[in-house]
Amino acid sequence: MAGNFGFGPGNPGNPGDPEDSDNSANSNFNELFQQFSQFNIPGFAFNPQSLFTQPVAGAPLINRETIRDLARKFITAQSELPVGNVDQSQIQEALDIANTWLDEGTTFPALTRGVHPAWNRRDWVDASLDGWQKLVEPLAEGMANALTDVIAQSGAEGNPAVEAIGGEAALGAITPIMRNFMGQLIASQLGNSVGQLATTVTGSNDVAIPLFGLSTRNSSESALPTALNTGVCEPHLIPQNILAWAQGLEIPIEEVRIYLALRESAAARLFSHTPWLSEYIYSLVQDYGKGIRIDIQAIQEQAEGAMNSGELDISNPQSISIAINQGMFTPEQTPKQEAALAKLEMALALIEGWIDHTTTLVGENRLPAFASLNEMLRRRRATAAPTQQLFSTLVGLQVSPRKFRECSTFWSEVEKIAGLEGRDGRWEHEGLLPSSEEISDPAGFIASTTVPDDLSGLI
């Protein structure tokens, strides 16, 4: 690899000179990033041409097609079964039963029946792409901005190394390339993660995030086929993944299907009638992304300590890959980031807790195997829940199973005190939801956030 990474003097006055910086920069940067790709970061797909593409003003940093292509490749490698008419009929029957029961357990009304309630894995990927792109874009922007700041600081400090590669003008040239690289890196990692999720989620809303409310395009702009243009959060189930989920349970598949339809339909009702929720979650991810900073000195000290202890071998790409994947160079979180993660954890736990409580309310006395299915869900959620996988990958957030249980208990107590209307009314605004400290005292929380009918005592 050339020592100047493509920013040597060259001969800009002679376009035909092969050593001209305009020609050699791309070649040398290709070598640099090809070596980076050897670190085996999960899902990283190196595309040298995209690094040198001039960014379009206002265009997302994360490439939607990269996410889609990598997710599809993952699905293809794992096998994919088509969805037939029998699947559509069976899924629709399960959703109809679930919605009939849920009418007794929530004030949120059922949605209009869809034309294609059963999806295959690729359908779920294609329908959710816009939501993934918008959700993760703030993280890519945060990382790219942090990298840009480091580059700018290097120039401002008069670093001799900066002069060696061509001075501040060279830094200005490297900035858009590094931004493109960061977008490509995160899009590749996300594409792999979405592909993995597509093989495990049992329904469109199984990640327990209002993902389809995050779409960056309206239905008239969408490139999706009509079958996938579902508007917001219509319930869908994935027959292939349901069969895998039920394997080894020795429970009739019809019961499993209804159980999962209950959860899917409950989530769809909640998300469809809380339009603010998707933007709230997005804003928390955005707050986290804005706080990302790269402390070069801290990273250098960390790397030196790891090399001295033998934990890191800088000449071995596999060793560096392990260090990156284990979070060795993860920057410390700021107080603002910690606050955003705390709110995000609470929002995700409250969503899961509400779904747990609502489905238990209407299903435990109707499905003979409900308790067994619930226990199986909790065990799997503790080890490989879709939401856990996603946010652990994105921001290092792991919502504890205990927090899920506490929130389920909270909603159960609120329903006993205030009824279904009082419980579901809490989803009208984020200010009506409890903090982590308040879920342990539902009665006290309700009393402190409810305006009395008779205000005479306040005069």
C-alpha cells in the first residue's frame, strides 16, 4: 500500500500522468479500504466505487439498496419458502380469531383486513426497508460527523502527519470519502442484521417497534408491490418462521398460530393508534447519534494497553476484528446519550409489556397452551429476542427481561385501577407514560398524573 493513502503531491497539472493525484488517490484508497474489509466486520460489503461518489444534497447516508441486497442474500442462504393460498387462509383465520378476542382487551379498534395477511421472509424485508433506513440514519450521521470532527481537529492542530499527506486540502478531500465509507459500513452491518431478523421474526410487528410508521415515503411513492403497501402497521404473519418457532413444542400449530396472531394484532393496534410513537423512538435514536464522539487519545491508549497485554495483535486482521466486535474501541457515552438510551429502553419495555398484558388478558383462558407458549416466548426473548438483537447491534442497548416483566405488571395494575380506557389512554402522549422509577408504584403514578374531576379542592 502506498504510504500517502492517495494524497501525495502527484502531478495535477498533467491529467495523463498515472501518478496524478486524481488518478492515484482512488487506487491507493481502494487498497486502504480493501485491507479494512479483511477485518471481517459482520456484514461489511466493500464497494470502492461508492466511496468516491459525490454525495447528493439531502440524500441519506445509508444506502437502501445495500441493506436490501445483503438482507436478501442472507435469506437466500438460509432458505426461503413461498407463501401459497392455504397459508393466506390459515393466517387470516388466526388473525380474525385474535382480533375478535382483542376487542375485549383493548380500546384500540381492529384494522381493516388486508389482502395478503401472510408474508414470506423477503416480503418482510422489502416492506420494512424504509423504516430501517430512517431509524438508523441518525447513527450513521453521528458516526460520520464524529469522524469528520477528528479529521478537522487533526488539521487544526498542525499535525505533522497531516502535512505529510498533503495538508488541510487533503483533509478536505478525505472527509466526503470517509463519510461515504461510514455510511457503507453501517448499511452493510444493518443489511446483515435485517437478514438475520427476517429468519426469526414471526410477524411484521414482531420487533415491537412501530417500524412501518417510520417510512420515509408515502404509499404513492413506494416501489413496493400493492400487496406490501400496507399503509402503516397492518398485521402480517410469516408462516415459515412460525413453523420454525413451533418446532419441538408438541403444541398444535393452530394454537401457536393464534397465539402469535394475538401478539401481532395487539402490536398493530397499538402502533396504528399512536402515530407519535414512531417519531418519538426515532428522536431518541437521533439524540443518541448526535452525541457520538471519537476520542482518539483514549482509543490509542486502549489499543496500546491491549497490545502490551497481548489481547490485540495489530498485524493480525482477525485480532482487530475480534476487538472491534467486542466493543474495544467503542466511545464512552455522554450523559445525554445515557438519558436517550434510558428513555428508549423504557419505551421498548412499555411496548412489550403492554402487548404481554393485553394478550394475556384475552388469551390465557381461551388457549389451553397459552401459559406454555408464554413461557417459551419469555425464554427466547431473554436470549435472542428480535428487539434485543437489533438494539444491541445498533447502540449496545439490552433491555433486561426483568424490565419487560415489570412493565407487564405495571399495565396489569393500571388496568385494574383505571380500566381499559384509562390504561390505553396513557398512550396518547409520551408525557403520560411512566419513567423507570415510576413503574413500581402504578397507583401513585396514576394519582400524580390524573386531573381530578372536581377541581374545587384546588381553589
